[in-house]
Amino acid sequence: VKGTLAWRLAAALAAALSGLAALGVGHWAARRAEREAARRAAQSASAYLAFVAPPAAGSTGYDLARLLGFARGITTMAGWTGAVEVFHGTAPLIRTIAAPLPAERFAELQEREAALPYHGFVLVPLKDRDDWDVVGAVAVRQDGIAPDLLGIWELVILALLAVTGALAVRLPRGGTVACVLAAVLAGLSGYRQAVVASRKATDQWLGRARVLIEDAGSRAPPRAAAGLWPRMNAVAREGELVASDSGPTTVRRIVLSGGSRAEVRARFGPRRWLAMRAIPDEQRVAGWRFLGLGVALSGPALAALLGWLARARATPRARREALTAWGFLAPATLHVALFAFVPIGFAAYLSVHRWSPIEPLKPFVGLDNFSMVARDPLVWTSLRNTVLYSLHVPVAMAIALGIALALQRRSRAIRLARTLFFLPYVSSVVAVALVWQWMYHADFGLLNYLLSFVGLRPIDWLGNPSTALVAVMIVSIWVQVGYQMVVFLAGLQGIPQVYLDAARVDGASAWQRFRYVTVPLLRPVTLFVLVTGVITSFQVFTLIYVLTDGGPLHATDVLVYRIYQMAWEFLQFGGASALSLVLLVLLLGATWVQFRMLGRRVDYA
Amino acid sequence: VIGRRAAVVMLVSALACHGDGDRTVLELANWAEYREADLETQVLAPFEHAHPGIVVQQQSAGTGQAEYRERILTSIVAGTPPDVFLLDNIDVPAFTSRGVTIDLSPYLRRLGVDLTRYDSMVVGIFRRGEAVYALPKGYTPMVMVYNKDLFDRAGMPYPSDDWTWDDFLRVAKALTRDTDGDGQVDQWGTAFDRRVFLWLPWLWSGGADVLCADGTRASGCLDAPASVAAIRWYTNWVTRDSIVPRAFNLRRSLGDNLRLFQSGKVAMLTTGHFWIPMLRPAVANGRLRIGFVEIPHRAGAAPQTVIYASGFAVPATAPHRKLSIQLALFLADSAAQAIRAAGGLELPSLTSSADAIAAADTSGWEAVFRRATGHARAPWGARIERWREVEAALPDLMDRITLQGVDPRIAAREMAQRIDRLLAPDRVP
């Protein structure tokens, strides 16, 4: 009983700790949002000072007395919240009795020109009026945004996790399901912390930037305000500033060009209003929900494992064997998970977002990318071409099998022939494609030269839409046959000679021996070559990219080429990921069909 | 270009880097192939010499611009962008509107950079209002290269810059010949190319265009009578006049046509300065005698061509902002441009450097490029963000006419509608 209790306690602890870690992830994201809000506020204040503080005579630095006045003015602005300090060099200007900025910190700021943490503040450089040298710093305290890590609600969730974790040891199914549900609650609770804090961070920064812009506007000469407002872009850095009509001076969410924006209006001098917009921070934390859930779900997984270990105590040999098996499988599992499932998961994430490497906003768009892909006629063309292209696989297989049968015997010449057939497969695809490109040349190519001997007219192999795909398929067959031949040779050599001898004794002809002995016994190999061949053919890219670039008239435009073009040329990674998932489903379907058709008749014994 | 104050700043920063005993490594990304990369290494030597403690690592994606762009985008996503990178004109709209590169204009005055010393049109490619997002490295207008030997053999005078489409067609027909008498044509007047960057100047020189002036639509412009006439004339090279070999360039970056020109099979070719390094060896060993001439224009239309340029940009998230800006300025400065000019890949963006090269050139090639610059316009790619999608669609226009025999008027109208859909403001990619 004591032993069981220990397992239950361990499971409860594991589940509760994973829940705590999930909440910690959310809290960390919330603290990060808080830090970002302070950093942006400090940046805005730094830009504000660069705008309002006049230069010192004969220098690109600031008039110290005026800088001091403006720095202190920030703290008295209506609407500015939070502690702020401005340093000229290392000397504090607002609270002059405060400790100076350590020289090494200032040197680091000059060197890196980036935000640095400083005793609960975020420190950003104050640059001279030419935006070149760092002459001081602005520090804004990070506070008032991130909620406490553990409130009542969070404690309840942790207790629930502990209870259900312990339950998972006793009731493997029901307990684990309850533990999973509790873990989901923990993950979502952590995510909620991140979202709430991010929303507050955006609102806080926009609110602070607004009062700085309005103050700067009030100091600008009325007639010059029209020409000066673009300089406020530095205050609104990381957002955008546009001239607008009057509007609410509180932060609100609007939809712009299909994306959400946080907006606040600021008065910049008499009768001039500016709209300051930014991508809401809560939009940027969508990925955290997956991280929080992943961490939280590790608890139920651990609890289930502990439950299994507790039950397996009764059968130590089975437990040892299972652990050994998992030990051997772990590296491969880890490899597949890391290099196959993680990218697939990321592609799935991208497929439901509008995602571009240079686009700051990557909003969730649901199934819009799939809809866009389905409406694109070129996608359907590329799908048709891909299916047509894959038809070269059985042709290549037939040729490869024929060659394998012919090269079964062992002699030096045959070994040389095998090497020659295999050579294209290990050659650079680009080099192969370039050689074939020249061989296919309509006016100077080797193929047309040979055709001229039999009186045939030259063919524009790659330039004609009706022959281009076939031309690419021929190259592909030439490349693939060697590999398939080697696999078939291995299969042929695995067929016991006694079966063939028995058939010969029974009077079977060569064709009958091939048809009724060789072919059935080659089915596992045939299935392998077919499945891998079709998968490879669906993934063709390099040959197309080099030989035809998808042309002419999209006659060789295949799915992977379309994915490449959407992603890297048009920067539509969402659509490209949606299409790659479609390709994955197609490949799974094609493989399943092949297994259904051939797999049942395969004898692996 | 770099003033005294800038020199002091550079010296101070150099001493600062040297003082802490660490080497600061700056990464320069470009798409130079190995010969260009060698030249760029020579360019960088004085910078490293003037900045002890600073090492500039050149990351050359010599495989091509597509792969280079992938690398830049990936590094931006990963948060590890290069300190300075070469920005192609086609990426200017997207990179500048998304804040990928920093505006260099606030620093130019401080560092004593006088932008008026650069070719104004080339600088304009990287400018948005007052902001300057890259310092131009070099540029090329599109012109024609011709094989002097083939002209001489045909007893034809070399073309001059004021030639018209009619002159061109007459010459091209005369140079399309069966040289060995086997009944097969084995020398062609020119070569046809479906790639937009090569045929766009032909459209322009015919008074036509792909997009309307504001760059928001193609209907009314690509399918306008002047454009249809220009497209018809250009595609007639294949469908009616038979002055081009059959193989069209299918792959973007490989030049069947250039090889045919080098081997004397094609007499005239649309080209930029970028193919000169490939032509030079044959010229140097006497296998090829070539001349350059502006792209002919339709009678009644003004001569026009397109200009392509690249410039040095600093990513917004560059970790060594000041050093990066200094490096970008240095790379676009006269000393760097003089070294680079030896490669012959492009015209220097500094007007004085370009003039000096043209003055020293006895072949007369550079003078043609300089004259063509006077008739050149910035490419569409430098102006509108979705040009890549338009550019990917446009070869279909040529293919439909030359391969499927579709009437140019119909093909142009359908293509214009397709481009309109691509450029529709409410289309969310």
C-alpha cells in the first residue's frame, strides 16, 4: 500500500509541477510583455526628448538645462504613468540624488545601442540629435501589467492536477483523461495571463506615447506643426503614425487591411490630429498557447507513465523488456519527432496564419489559406501535372526489373554495367538536369540530331507544352532506374533457388517461372519500390526547377514547385504550408491505396 | 564622400573595438559569384585595415539571387540578419514598407555623404520620400550586344543608337542564314526570350507598358493598342519572321541564348552590363568581336530602356548599427567602386566613377551604357510590391502567343485581367 501511495504522490507531484510550469510559461510571457511595454515607453520618451530638447551651442548634444526641464516634465504629464528616469551621460536628471548610472552599464549601452535591464527598469539609449552617438539613457520601470503567478484560480487548477494525477495511477483511463482536462485548464490559464498582460502592454505604451506626442505638438510652432509631425514617427516607433481626424484618445481595437490594430488618436498642435496604430501584442502571443499546453500535458503523460510503472512492478520482466525496447526506440523516435513531426506541426501552424518573414503581423486566418489554395487554378494544374508525372514510376520499375533480371549473374562486365546504371542516381541532380537540357535543345541537342538520322523532324522537347512533362519524366526514369535496379537485384537474390529449380523440374517455362515464382516473391520489394517511388515523384522539385522552371505554360508546374514559388518568391508561407499539408494528405492517401492494393498479397515471411 | 567628422567617428569606434581585445565581426551578405567575391574581398581590405579589430565576413550566395533572397529572409526570421546586405531593386518595396531596412538618410549628413554624386535615377530606386534605404552599388541599363564578325561577313554596317525597329528587323533578317548550305538555318539574327526583364525594355521602346502609370492595374495599358502592337512585333520574331532559334530560355538564370551568341550562332542579343564578364574572355582571346548599341525604338516612339540596380542596406535589427552604416557607406564609396569596376559587372553608381570608366574605355562599350542610362527608367519591381507575382505570370503571355498561337490582342487582354486580379487592393495574399 505504501508503495502505491508513493507512486500516487509522485504522479500528483509531477502533474502539479507541470501545471505550475505551464502557468510559469504564461507568467514569463506576461513579464516579457511588461518589459516590452517599458522598453517602448522608454524609446518613445527618448525620441520625445530628442525632438523637444534644443541642441547645445556648437554640438550635436543637448542643452543640459533644457533637457533637465523636459525630462522632469515627463513625470508631470497628465496621462503618463509609471516611474521614469533620464540620464545625461551617467548623471540622473529627474531624481538628482539617485545613484548615477554605472559607467560600465553606460558603456554597454553605447556599445550595443539596445535596451538593457536595470534594477527593475528598462534602459534605452538617449542619442544625440543626429541619432548617432549615445549621450545618455532613459529608464522606465516595468510594472503594473503582469498578474501574480498564483491566484486562487491557479491554485485550484494545481490542486485539481495533483488529485487527477494521483487518480491516473489508480484509474489508468478515467484518471488520465481527467488529468489531461486539468492540464488543458492549466495551459489555457497560463496563456490567458500572457494575453491579458500583452493587451495591457499595448494599451499602456500607446497611452504613454500619446501624451508625449500631444506635449511635443503643444511645443511646436503652430505653423510648423504640419511639417513637424512626421518626426513624431520616432516616438511611435514600432507602430505607425498617420494624419487623421479627431477621435477617441483612449486605446481601441480596429480592423485594418484584414488585420487587427490598436489605435489611439493624439492632438498634435491646433486642429491637427494623428492616429497612432500598432499591432496589438496579444496577437503576437498566439504561439504561447501551444507551448503552455505542451508543457501542461507533460504532467498527464508523466502520471500515466508512473501509473504504468506502478502496475508493472508485478511483472518485472515485462517492465524491463518494455523499458529496453523504449530505450532502443527513443533515439529514432526523438529524431522523427524533431525533424519530421515538429516541422509538420509548424507547417500546420503556418497554414492557419497569414505568415510572411517580413510581415510583423501574422494573424490567425482559419482555413483561408486552404480556401485560397483551392481557388488557385495553378494549384489544380500542378496537382494534375504531379499525378501525371508520377506515372513514370511504374515505367521506371518495369525497366529496372528488366535490367535487374538481365544483370543477375556475376561477372566483371555485369558489375561494371550495374555501376553504370547506378551512376545517374548518385550524380548531382542539377548536373544531370543541365546535361539533359543541352541534349534536349531543339536546334543543337543530341536527341534531335539522332532523330534526324531516321528522318524525323526536330522536337522542341522542353519548349513545347505537350512534350515538356514527358521530357522531364524521361530524365527522372534515367536517374531512378539504377536505384530501383539495385533494390530489385537484392530482392531477386533473396528468392531461394530451390523454388525456381522445383518449378523447372515441374516443367515450367522461363516466363512461367518469372510469372508464378519470381513476381509473387518480389512483391514486398515491388511494394517498397512503388511506395518510395511515388512519394519521391510527388516531391519532385530540382529537376523541374533547373530544366523548365515550371513552364512552358505551366506544363511542368508541379506541387512542390508551386509550394516553393508561393513561399519563397511571393512570401505567402501560409498558403504554401496549406498546400504542403494537402500534399502530405495526398501522399498518405496514395500510400494507403498502394498498401491496400498490393500489401494484402505481400508475404514478408 | 566620407568627411573628416566621419573619419573621427570611425577611428574612435575602431579604437573602442580594438581596446577591449575582441574582434568585432561584421557580416556582409551578397550574391557575388567567386570572381565578384574576390573583388569584394579586395574592396574590403582597406576597410579592415582602417578598422583594426573589425573583420568583415563576406557571405556570398554565389548560387543565384533566389537562393540569396532565401538566405536573407531566413536570417531575418531567425533574428540573425547580416550587418550589411545587398538589396536588389525588386525587393525595395517590400523591405522598406515592412521596416526590414533602416533609413540611412539621418546619418548621411553627419557622415558627409553627398547623394548628388550618385546617379539620381539609381538613388531614386532606393528612395522613398526623404528616406534612403540603401546606398547604390551599381546599375545597368538594358542594351543590345552584337557580333561584329557576323555583321562584317554579311557586309552590313554596325548599328547605331538611333536605329528603329524596322532597321533592327531588316538587319536581323539579313543575319539569319544557312551558313553551310545544308538547307537548315544555323545562324540567327537575334534570340527570343520569355523572361520579363529582357523583353520589358522592348515594350517600353515601343511606347507600350505592362502596367498603367500608377502601377495598380494592367487593363487599359497592357491591352492598349500600342502594347498589343509591341507584343505582336516582339513575338513575330518567333511566329512570323523566324529570326530566332527555337529554344527559348526556360530557366531564369541560365543562358542558352548567351552561349549561342558566344558561339556565333546568334548575331544580336538583349543584354545588361552583367554579361560582360562572361563575354570578356572570348573577346580577350580574339574569338569574339563585339559591340554594344542601344535597344532600337519604334519609329515615332522615344527610345527607352529599363535600368536594374542593387544597393547596400542595413537591416533594422543589425547588432552593430554604426559600424554597419559605415561599412555600407564604404562599400558604396568611390574607392570600392573603382576596384569593383575591374569586374565589369555593372556601371558604378557614382557618376564620377562611371564617367571615368567610360572615358578610359577605348572599346566604346561603356559610352553606350552611359547613353542608354539617359533613356532609362526604374523597373516596375522597384516600385510595386507584388511585381514578383506579376513577373511570374507574364511569361505565360509570351508562351500563349508563341507556343499556342493565341492572338496577341486576346492574350494581352486576358493577361491584363489576370494581373488586375493579382494587384487588386482587396486581395489578401
